[in-house]
Amino acid sequence: METAGADEAFDFVIVGSGGGSMCAAIAARSMGLTALILEKTPLVGGTTAKSGGIMWVPNNRFMKRDGIEDSTEKAMTYLDHVVGDHNDTPGASRERRLAYVTRAPRMVDFLVEQGLQLNRHPCWPDYYDDLPGGIPEGRTVYAELFDTAELGEARKLLRPNFVPVPVKPREMWDLPLYKTTGAGKRAMAKVALRMAAAKLTGRKWANNGAALQGRMFKRALELGVEVRVNAGVERLMADSRGRISGVVVNIDGTAKTIAARSGVLINAGGFAHNQRMRDRYQPGTSAEWTATCEGDTGEMIEEMMRHGAAIAQMEEMVGNQAALPPGNQGVALVVTELTKPHAIVVDASGQRYTNEAQSYMSFCQAMLARDHEVPAVPSWMIFDSRFMSKYIVAGSLPGTKKPAAWYDEGFLVKADSLAALAQACGVPPATLEATVARFNGFACEGIDRDFNRGGRAYDRFVGDKAHKPSPTLGTLEQGPFYAYRLYPGDVGTYGGVVTDCEARVLREDGSAIPGLYATGTSTASVMGRAYPGAGASVGPSFVWGYVAALHAARASSENTAAHAA
């Protein structure tokens, strides 16, 4: 498709408005390219805006500032042990991992230079901090709270976060413990004061992923990036040489052709909401269990495949434990609930089968693997009255009265004894009682001799620091007892098209499709089948978006110079 025959033309056309899209657009503008972001939903920000908004970035500037030792070599040692080398994970080759580790801190430096207010969490451990190269303090980067009023009318376009109150990342972990810890009480007070001050000053705070995306959105608009919503891309256009030269987009029911002089970047999410694709690539999982935004439907992965793109790692997802309370708008992500004392997870036979406090992705992998041996989807979250009074339950505040519908519709099961609870759940009573008795012994000892729950810094980080001797191990012995069904939910699929170290989309033979780039969960993750730490999905989305824009700008400049010669 020639530029002259298109309805419009830009240098760099970006499909989807998640984190990597904004980063790519800002980078493209910094290199002098015009940039257009096309978002098919009514809101900007993608699943990134809904998320915790954390980026996993080794050896970042904030670690250096705070005296946390890291290096390229240390980060690679860690990824070598966590991700490893496998023939069936081409997105996570050692070459790509090295490219990520070296370019991620440069991307953060670039955003800071662009005026983005970023920082690091004081202690969000790597998820396998006990492995060589792991860092207990973590490698996470986040955006400071953002006043969306700074966006003007565009603030209406920003997708909101799953946490509706202005809580900072450190406070987000402390706030649920307001009944048990001093830090929790202080976090509650800070958030309350912040909300009161916002009413007086007219500030409209966004936090987590919405803060990150709000800041990115503002900078993109300042630089002249054009962003269009309700603009779903229907097809990629290719010229006679097979180069991707633009897109066909549906705007208000009308198809328009938009030329892309320097390339097209796909950051349209994965296929979490596409049950047909899930049944093909991830049998046994459901679109009803995902926490991704509604635009995560996979058609752009299939469109890239139509142009010859190779795919890989399609069976993987960023698992995140989910409950399905009635009347809830979407799933309730309950990862932090599983880690608290006085609770365990069992399969349909009434047995524990994994460490409840491990990272969300590895937990869900364990659940799905267990389900091949013993029915474990759904599993049962089992807890006692002390848990009910002190901790969050399916997103509801500690100690609060639960909706009658939770009991009436069988979501929350309650019984005076473990045996009665087991019967109500369809679990063998004797097995559940034996499982709880064994776990109670471990809790009293402070050591989980079956699954080492609490053995990692990460396990303890998500527990209750006020509980002794272990922040995550506590007996289940005070009735009444409760249970709810637990599902292997997700915050995104983890496979897609295969890309190289420049974020170019590759064919099966390893050659690059000219003019086509991809990032985010539209691609086979650089982390393979693992999740090294918080932000191991958002971080790569930003990095490869940044890398793609720089490569497209360089290639465009070289082509211009060649033609001039």
C-alpha cells in the first residue's frame, strides 16, 4: 500500500494503548517520528492501567540510589536459574534475556528524562529470591500517584485501576493489615487524609497502573502523539514485497486505511477473553476467570499469523488466583488472602498440594498440574474465624458482614466444624481433618515441612508481619470454619508471536517480517514460563515498545539516507 493511496499516513502506527504503546509512542516522538495509537475500546491504558503498574527492571537507577547491589551479570544469573534455556520457549532465548536486562534500565532512564515520576518499592522481593542472583529487596519500579486532573478532558479516557482509593504501592500491602499491624493503621490514616485533602483541592488521584498510564498518557499528548479510541484495527496491510505498510481500522463503522511509513507495532494484548483460543491453546481454563480488560481478544495475534508470524508459549498465562463472588463486577483476585495465617488451600480430595504463599503464576501452574492427577480446579480456600475477623475475604474488608447472597448462592460455605465444612464442600471429612491437623503442627513449629511456605522472603512479604512465629503460618482451629472455591485466574496470557532482540516479529524460519513489531502479551514472553518478580509482564511491554520505536526510527533514517544516495 502506497502512502498516497491511504486515507492518512503516520510514521509509526501502534495498535493498542497499553504500557508498551505509550512508551513506544514517546520514544518515537523523541526520534522525530509522528505516532498514532489506535485503541479499539472506549478507554486508554489497557490491562496495564488496571494492574499494579509495577515494572521488573534489573539494575535500575533507583536501586543504585538506595544502595541495592545489582548488575547485568547478577540479573542474568537469576534469569538463567528462573527462566532457563528451553527449545520450546524461543521468546525467552538467552540472547533476548540479555537484551532485556541491558535495555530495561536504559528505558527507565529515558522515561525519567522525559519527566516521568518513577520510584522503586522499598521491599518487593523477587519471587525466587532464594535462587542465585535473586534479590530480597526486589527490582521493582512504579509510578508515583498521579492527579488525573492534569489530563484535562482526556482524563475521561483513562481506564481506572482495580483499587479505587489513592494508596501508594507500599501502603497497598500494609492497608489490608489495618486490624493487626501499626503499619496498616498508619496506611489507613494516610489514605483517609489523602482522600480528604483531594476533596478540598480538587485533585483526582490515580494509583498503581492507572498512575503509570496516566503519566505516560499525559507525556504522549504533550509530545503530539495522536490517540484514538473506539478504533479497532481489522487488518494489517502489506506491500508487494511483504512489508507491513499500514492498517485498516474501523472508526464509527467506516473502514479507513492508515499508512505506516516506519512500521506498525502491535501491543493489543493476548487472548484471555477469547474462549475459542483458550480451548485450543489453554484447555481447562476459562475467559470467565480473567482480570484483563475486555479488549484482550487475540485477533491481532491471529492477524500477524496470517502474515506468516511464528507463535510460541501459547499455553502459558500469568496465573492469578481468583474467586467468583456473586454480584461482583469481574473476578476477585485473592493472591494476598492465600498467604495469611489461619488458611490453607486443598484440592477436591481435601489435601494440600503446593505452597499457598508462592507467586501467583507458579501457584496457578501447580493447580493446573495437580488437576491432571486429582480434581483441583476449582480448589477450596479453607480458613477459620480468626482469618475472617482479621483479613480480607474475596475483596471484602476484614470483620465485615458478608452479603447474604454469598451464603445463599453457595459462594461462601460456613460450618461449625471441619467435618461439617468438608461435607458441605463435597470433600472427604477425614482427609480434610487430617490435612488441617498436619498443617496445624507445622504452624505451631513455624516451619512448613511439606511445601516450605514462608521459606522465601516473598512468602513472608505477603503475610502478616504481626503474626508469630511465622507471618504466613497459623493454625486453623477456631470455628466457625469457612471455604470458597478458588480458580486459576489470570492477568493475561503469556504467549504470542515470536520477536527478536529488536522487537521485530519473526517468521517460522527466523526471518523478520519487515515493518512489523510487537510487544506485551501479544508476544511470546521473554520470561518464558516463569514470572521472576512483580512487573515481569508490564516491564517487558515497556522495554520492547521502547526498543521497537528506536529500531523503526533508525531503519527509517537509514532508508532515507540510502535513497538520498
